[in-house]
Amino acid sequence: MKNLDLFSLGGLNDTRTSAPLAEKMRPQNLSEYIGQPHLLGEGCLLRRAIEEDNLFSMIFWGPPGSGKTTLARVLASETQSKFISFSAVLSGVKEIRAVIDEARELWETKKKKMVLFVDEIHRFNKAQQDAFLPHVESGLITLIGATTENPSFEIIAPLLSRTRVLVLEPFSEEELVNIVEHALKDKQKGLGQFCIQMDHDTILYIVRLADGDARSALNNLEAIASMVQSLPVEKRVVSLALAQEALLKKALLYDKDGEEHYNLISAFHKSLRGSDPDAALYWLGRMLVAGEDPLYIARRMMRFASEDVGNADPQALIICVAAEQAFHFIGLPEGELALAQAAVYLACAPKSNALYSGFGSVKETINKTGYLPVPLHIRNAPTKLMKELDYGKDYKYAHDYADAYVPQEYLPEKLQGQVFYKPQGSGYEKTIKERIAAWQQTKKKVKDEQ
């Protein structure tokens, strides 16, 4: 377990000249912190908690580089609390108990509070998360967990109920520009002593490549600065061309969460949707050469098979699942051909977004109407009481009728007549459309006869 006392951290950073620039530039107090105005702006939740010295336990949920660790340290500093940090990857229940003992002694002897910061808290299992519960509830520790995963799925319900989930947003372009410019000028912790010249377009390129990640922006800045800082002062100029040459290959090969990652997958998806197998193969190749996770590509193709092909060609989803299984079985590089086969199949398949649109309409309707009751005639009736309450009464068993179809209502009464799925008549959806039309005719005929 790694213990960090925030109040000695600043001095520690000053002497650690080998520390990465992103570590050196961590803000030490609220006045230095940039970003998260929805939490730290005047009158906002965290700002009030700091001003009133009433810090609460919380979970920071946000993407990498959004300032979760830094903000936790700043909160501890502003509330004069001791800051203890450890990673869920390296620590367990034993370390948690040691920290709790330290927190108890700290309060009993010095009346000083402890902020316990747990990075990647989603990696703790249930027993480890349970260990926090009584101490968070009693207020012995102020727990700040950090996660990039959805807390609803990764944090146990009892711990969620004792904390507040605060969403940290990626840094805006303007905020990252300020962070980079400050690092360039700061002579104590940053690169100011090197007098590096960099115009706004170059800074903007670094910022946009980072895609909201402050750590990535500062790492890229440091990489570029290292190329010129040993030159004579008058030659320490970083042009846009130099920055592009230095960072583009790195971004393509290693930065799977950066801008180029999203550009490539977007180009691939749109090529599939546009029925261009040549472009689809090209962008697939670009992603694989850049080091993209092949299984990520397989997952995206499965999504495409349902979203953009749908029931126009039900075989598309089967092809994609088979490609993913084939890649698992064969591995690199031969398994890439299975992905290529699936990509070409998707590009050449008939297209329909009827399934995607229909399910979207369903979710929108549920949000508007809430949880409508299931009609009595299609409810399950396993007990005598349920039968007496008319559960399942008058239900018509489809297989007792011609072509296994009989008109009856299945939607809640408030939604009867609502159409969500509207097949477009492309590929196999033409057959589905004709079948639904025939059912509707039968239903209309029955109604007319009643």
C-alpha cells in the first residue's frame, strides 16, 4: 500500500525531476484546478462542501485523464484532511483494515479527518467493498473512489447508497489549451525554464489529439519538448509540422482511446453502411495495422449487423459472431481474414435500420409511459388465486389456429395499435413486411366481422 500525505506532496514533486510532466503539473489546491465547473463552480455541490468543510464520501466516474485523482487530492488539501491513496489493483482487505486503524488513531489523537482515495475501485470484489461500509457510514473515513466503469454495475448497492456518484466530464478544448499553455510557461514545475516557442495551432493540435484527456495532452507536450529542449534557445521552436511528425505515428499505433481511434472506427462504420467493400477493407486494415484490438472491431461489426442490416439479412449477425469465434480460435495473423470476410459481407448486405429505429421508439415510449400493466389475458397463472383473478383468461393459443396465427392484443391497453417495427422491404425484410401485412389484414377482417 502506498501512503501519500498531501501536505508533503508539493515538495516531493519539486525534487522529483524525473517525474512525468503530468505528475509535476498536478494542481495542489482549488485555485490551480481547471475543469469540472458543474461540480466546482460557484454554488455547486463540491464547492459548497469545501466552503462548509463538510466533505462527503463519493465515487468519481469519468474517462481516463479527467482529473479524478487530482481532484481527490485537492479536496483533501482544501479541507485539511490527511490524504491516503492506494490502488484497488494492488490492495486488499488487509490493507483496508490497516488504513481504518490509522484513520481511527488520527481522529482520536489529532481530531484530524482522513480522505481515503481508492483508484480503480471497480476492481475491488464484493468482500473488499463491504469492508468500507461501516466506516463510511460512521464518517470515520471520507471515501473517494475513482472509476472509469459504470458504478451501477461495478459498485455494490450498499456502498452506492452511502456515497454520491459524481460524473467527471472530459476536459474541454479550451480547458486543455489552458493546461498546456500553463505547463509551457511554468518555470518551477513545468517547461518554462526551456523557453520553448509554440504557436496556437500547434497547441490546438496537441489538445485535439488528446481528446479530453489532460494526462495525454501533457504527455504529448513533454514528448515534443524533449525533441527541442537541448537545442540552442533560438531554435527551440515547435512547429505544427514537427508536432504532427512526432505524434501522429504514436497516436495511430498506441493511442487507442484518442481521436484517431474514433476517426478510424467512424470511417469503417460509414463505409459498411455505404455498401463500399473496398473502403471497408481499407479502414479495417488501417485499424489492425495501428494495433486496434481485433475483438473490439468484431464487437463493432456485431453491433452494425443489428443496427444497419437488421432483418434485411438475419445471416449478417451470425457471420459476425462466427468471425469473432474464428478469430478466437485462429488468432493473429490468420484470424484477420475472418474479420475481413465479415466486413465485406456486411458492406454487401442489404441494409435496414428498422430494427434499430423500432427499438429506439420502444425505449422512448417506455420513458414516456412508464411501466404499464401486462394485459390480464397474457399473464401467467400458475396458482389458483391468479386464475381467480382472471390471469390468463381468454388467452388464445396460437398453435390451435391456422398458420399458427390468431388476432389478439399483446400490448398494454394504452399502447394498442402502436407500431414500433416498420420493415422497409429490403432483402429478407420484404418477406417479413408481406407477412405482417397479411396478419394485419386478418386482424382487420376479424374486427369487421365482430
